[in-house]
Amino acid sequence: MANSSAAQVEHVDVLVIGAGISGIDAAYHLRHSEPDKTFLVLEGLESFGGTWLMHRYPGVRSDSDLYTFGYGFKPWTGPPIATAAEICDYLGEVIEENDLASHIRYHHRIVSAAWSSETNRWTVVAERTDTGEIARFSCTFLWMCQGYYRHAEGYTPTWPGMDRYRGQVVHPQTWPEDLDLTGKQVLVIGSGATTATLVPAIAEQCAHVTVLQRSPTYFYAGPNTNETADMLRELDIDETWIHEIVRRKILHDMEIVTQLSVDEPEFLSDVLIDLAAEQLPEGYDVATHFTPTYRPWRQRLAYLPDGDLFAGISAGLATMVTDEIDTFTETGIVTRSGRELLADVIITATGFNLSVLGDIDFSIDGAPLDLARTITYRGMMFTGVPNLAWIFGYFRASWTLRADMVCDLVCRILDKMDELGVARVTPALRPEDEADEVLEWIDAENFNPSYLMRSLHLMPKRLAKAEWQHSQDYWTEKDLLPAVDLDDGCLRFT
């Protein structure tokens, strides 16, 4: 592979975009399942890790257990809920153990990707973030593993009076390295997983932390240990066995909870709310602050290792306020109910902006690609878009569970192309699909976080059939995806 000047185009069989958990997963599968193919991984940041490298706010950690968020092929041996540093160490081991480092190029921010039906290749233009130079690559197959939100900035709504506020407004996604919260009154807006992570990490150094939420979230707490794993380790069981056994046990339990959220949502809601009440001071207003208006799993459940957020509230270090913002003032916020919340620093843990295919300028034979006009094929490819796959994991279960299965399926597709001796694979509706109702990418009645609802118009569409949608049901897909029939007519090999 030559690369003597920025004007030259370096070609590989497969080009992977992103060196986070999905991109490393893809690289592992290419290394072991497609040893005869050349591949590169392009990453815009200075190192691997994606989310776990980019997020620098205090306490940043997983909100999924690492036995299922970790890879199926690499045993996890640490605590179930892990810090960003622990996750990056794990990813680094995967890279080292599988000789992936030579395949990864850092500081490459993708500018554009253009498909040519004449050459049956993608041409990708990248800007070197360290030198400003332009690098060009071509590939037969383009594999998008860039994640699903914009790393550069988080989502902060615009509220009245923000320009009057004299304190500092910070979004966790762009946390300043020199931010000192010692002895300060801190107001955190939002009540999702980021708040649940951040508040316990800063509460002891602040004068006080107030959490302002528009509506409550379901939280559930438990020890940051796994009894099954600990017991098996006492018996000196091999870590590979422990990993598989514990994964199966966790997934079995998760399936029960997920099914309850559909079959008996009121019962599950009562259980979660009662569990929260047990860990809060007697008489605490759980009805106001920890009783959501939606059924469990319409938004992600937030896990509290060792009940740390509840412990902070019980110790008087943090206060929950359930209200809406009327206006910012010079010294804080006034809520709709008229309550004044003073703050030296306001942290907007208000979510992120969805990134559709990395916000890259895509084109097909010179025409701009509008992903919203396509139909998704199994949540990983798109009608009319040749030789491209996108890893998009689960919301309800661990992201990596789906990433692993998508990687296996992509490698099967690459093998099928080789078997048939073709240069192109493109999803296309079959005649029996043409009259089906076109639906939004995901059913809002089933899952409706704000970041997704804000950007749903940018996402591809779906049909009701399993072939043409992104399922959130791991327990169905774990059997369905490995058994996908590549000759069912949904993929055109030419």
C-alpha cells in the first residue's frame, strides 16, 4: 500500500471508520475471519476508545455491565460497572493481543465518502487533525463504526435569560480540564445516566449539588460486584468459562425484566420505585422525584452501582428538584413554580446530538445521499447504498451484543461476495415488500429518548418485516441474525 503523497489514493479491501468499541470489534473480526483482506481503521481522535476516550467528566463510567458490554471473545475480569479508563485498558488489550495497532490511523477526520458504480469503490477523503493535510483512501467495502452521536458538542437547549447568567455553563461532553468545583453551588440539569454518574463523583467536593429534572427517570441500584463471577473465581474456574456463564446469567435476568416492561409494566414500575424508596430517607418524596410518567424501558434504565446517587441524597450532599426552567438569572435559575435555584456553575447533562453516519458528506455516483429516503436492512445497511454497513447497537441491552452479531453478518456478506465473484452488494426491496407501509426508523411508543426523537427525521425508514428494521430485541436477534439467509432476495449481489 503506497502513500507517498497526500494526493495519492491508498486502497484497501475494507475501510473501517472509528476506533471505538465498534471499530475495534470490526477490526478483530476482519483480522480473524477475513485474513486475506486488507483493511484500515481511520479514527479522528488521537487514540482509540471513542466515547471512553472523549468523555472526560468526573466519574465517567459504563451504564451497562461489562460482562455483556465487553466482547464475546474477550473475557472481562473487572467490576461489572467500569470506569472509562478501565474500558480503554480493556480495548488496548484487544488491540495488542490481536495485532491491530498497525491497521489503525489516528488523527483522521472523515470529510467525505463517494461511491462510484464505474469502479465499484468508495473514495474517502480525510483531514489530518494533527497536520491539516488531506489524505485519500479507496475501498471496496466501507464499514461505519463511528458511533451515533456528535463527539464535538453535546445538546444544550436554549432557555430564556441564558445570556444574563454570570456563572459558568458546562456540558459534560466538553468538560473543561481546569474546572474546579470545590466549595461551589452546582446545579445539574437533567436526570439521565450522565447525571447519575456525575453527581456522586462531584458531590463531596461541592458546597452542594442540586439536580433539576423536568421529569423523573427510572433508577435501579445494586452492588458493583457479580456474585456468580466471584463464586466461580473462588472455584478457580477459567475466566473464559466465567465470562460466558455470567453473560448468560445476566442476559437471562435482563430478558425477564424486559419482558415484564411489556407484559406487566405497572408491576415493574412499582418494583423499581419501591426499590428506590428503600434506599432514600424515610418520608422522602419519591412520588415527585422518582416516579416517571412512562413505562419502564421506553427510555433507558439508569443503573446506580452501590446506590451512589441515592447515598448522596441521603447524606444531604445532593437535592432533587422536579420542575421546569422558566428563566436563567444572573445568579442561577428560576423554575416555573417560582423557585429560585442559585448556582456558581450550571452543568447541562441534557443529552447529545445524534450523528447520522458521522455527519459525513456522502454521495452515490455524484448525487448526495439522503439516508432518510432509504429503508434500513436489519439496522446495518440501506437500500440503494452499495457496499456499506453501519454498526448500531442496542439501547436496551449492551451495545456490543449487537455489534458482535453485526460483525459476524458483515463477514458472511463479504464471504458471499467472494464466493459469487461479485464486486457489489446492495440492499433492495423485493417485489413483495414494495407495497408495505413505510414507517419511522423506530417506534416511539416502544423507545423514545429525546435525542432520538429530535433527529428521527434524519434516520432511514423501516418496514414491519424483520428484514427491514432495527430491532431492539436482542433475545430475538441472537437467533435471527446468525441465521440470516443471504439468498432471500433482500441483498442484490452484482
